Amino acid sequence: MVKLRKIAEKEGVVMNFRTIKWFSKVVFSLIGLIPKMKKGVKLKNTGDIATYKPFVDEELRKWLNPLMKSAGVDFVVKGKENIPEDEAVIYVPNHQGLFDMPALILNTPTPCGFIAKIELKKVPIVRTWMWLLDCVFINRQNKREARVAIKESIELIKKGRSMVIFPEGTRSRDGIPLPFKSGVMMIAKETKAKIVPVVLEGIIDRFEGTGNITPGTVNVTFLPAIETENLSRDEMKALPDEIRQKIVTVLREDGAIPQDAE
């Protein structure tokens, strides 16, 4: 909380009582989850995904649901019928902010792993829960380490864990998706997994826009899955731009970004 306040002061933001109360609730609820976390670690160390995965997925949802209610965040979900059943997929959303991960954990058929920035590995308790969720930490500044992270993600998908990749690499400040990087292409090429583009709208307005927790609606739209098994080399290379354009089109149609946004 002290670090969060310093960041807010640096940005010229005054954190209101609701925001301080909500982040305090996050911290104390995480501490209260330590016994469950230890149980999850024991289960995962058995190496049996069928044993630990349902436990971890259920506990994370039980933790996140009341936090979203406390923040006043409501999810409107569309296109769930576009998610392939009984197979691991690659979710590719635009990256908006704090509530991106909850939006996906709570609204996919089963919670998925994430490729997350290496900085999150420094956060106690959070890093352990992310490990339990089969998240992979990536250092984008180190190409060798980034390749290792991509390889880990490929292995997880082959074992049946759906993964989320934020191909922008960082959050968009104005809601217009940044250029998509090629990591999704490499993972799709090796796994042949279907790609489900995901459009996230309204998340910036829930926190990043003001620096305070702001109640409201977050729209989560799952677009039709993209088959990758028989794509040519050129088609695979074009995937990042193609997926980004699909997301941009929906954001424009919904009025979430300017009509002339590219």
C-alpha cells in the first residue's frame, strides 16, 4: 500500500477512501489465503494436473468474485459460444489495465495461465498463486529468457492448459491497441492450438483513467476462434496484425476508440 501511494503521488493522483479500502482488502484477503496456497503448492508438486488444477481454479474464482463486487465492477460477456470446448486454446486480448486478468479468469470456461511480465515475480504470495495458475513470467528485455518463457507456454498448452497472451507487451494508455508482437505466432505454430481473440472494453475507466477504483461495466467479447493448424508461413506471419485488426474493428464499432483509429 505504501508503494501504491508513492506511485499515485508521483502521478499527481489522490487516492480516495474507496480505492485505499479496496487495495487493503486485496492485501489482507491474499494473506488469508496462505493456507489454501500452501495446499495448492502441495497438490501441484504431485505433478498431477487433474488434481491441483480444479482446486486452484476454484479458489481463485472464490477470491476474485467478492473483490470485483467490492470494486463495483460488472462484467458483460459476449461470444462465449466461440470458445472451443474440451481443448486448450490461446486467448489473445487487448491489454487495458488492472482488471484484465480478473476479466479473463472469471469469464473463461476454466481459468487459464498467463504470460506475465517478469516484475510480477517479485510480488510475494501473488507470484506463488500465479505459479499455481501455470503462469509464465517473461523478461522481454532478454531474448534468451523470452524464448525460454515461450517454450514453457508451448509445453503447458500441449498438456492441456489454455494460455493468455497480451501481444502488446504493455498496457495501452488510450484504449487503442498497440502493435501486436510475434510471440503468439510462435506459440500457435508449435502447438497448432486455436486462437480466440478477446476484446476488453471499459477496464481503463475502472482504474487507470483516474487512478482510483471506479465502479462500472467491463465488456468481455470472445471473437470466433482462428484455426492455425493448416496456415501457411505467410498466413502465420500475418496473424498478429490480423488479430489486432479484428479487435480494433470491434472497439471502433462499440465507440470505445475513435472511428479513425488504426
